[in-house]
Amino acid sequence: MKVAITSQGPDLASPVDPRFGRAKYFVVADTQTGEFAAHDNAQNVTAIQGAGIQAGRNVVELGAEAIVTGHIGPNAFRTLQAAGLKVYVGAQGTVGEALEALKAGRLQSVGKPDVEAHWT
């Protein structure tokens, strides 16, 4: 499965970014092969509005099947849900640790956003 993890840096040792739409990077990892690639989200970090929706569209275009993040707002959640992606919240630590937590079943997918719109 290809999973996009919100990140403050471009590799597996980077801290998970607790924000979805305004995360600095998305690290897209393949849970079966271990391969990963970082994708810059700079255009949404300082966006006045619509960061969650645009970030959601970008992640869908990257081919992710799931999202792992700290928190997700309603607009981003709707965008991802409409595209059929699973959303996992509550990730902490490094990107690598979050990926391992997902693979070990310690993260649960959610059926609704866990923060209000425009949460920072």
C-alpha cells in the first residue's frame, strides 16, 4: 500500500508534521517494498485558505491509498474520503516510527475529521 505521511522533513528520520494541509512535506512510502519519496508541500504551508483541499488533491495525484498524520480537518477529510483514501490520525514521532505503527496495526483509520477547519 502506498501511504502519504505528513512530515517536517524529507526523510524517514524527520518528525511527523501534526498538520495535514500545511505539512511541510508528504513522504510517500510503499509499505511492502519500503521505498519512499518526499514531496514538498510548500505551496500550501502559507496558503491563506484551501490548504487542506489542495494538499488532499496533491496526495491523491501522488497515488497514495492512505494518509497518516497527526490531525485532519473537515475540508481535507472530505477531499480524501471522496477519493477513497483511508485516513489515520494520531501519528507521532518520526515518519519511520509512524510507518511502523501503521504496519503494526497501532493506528486506526477514522471516519471523520478530528479538528475544526483552519486549525493550526
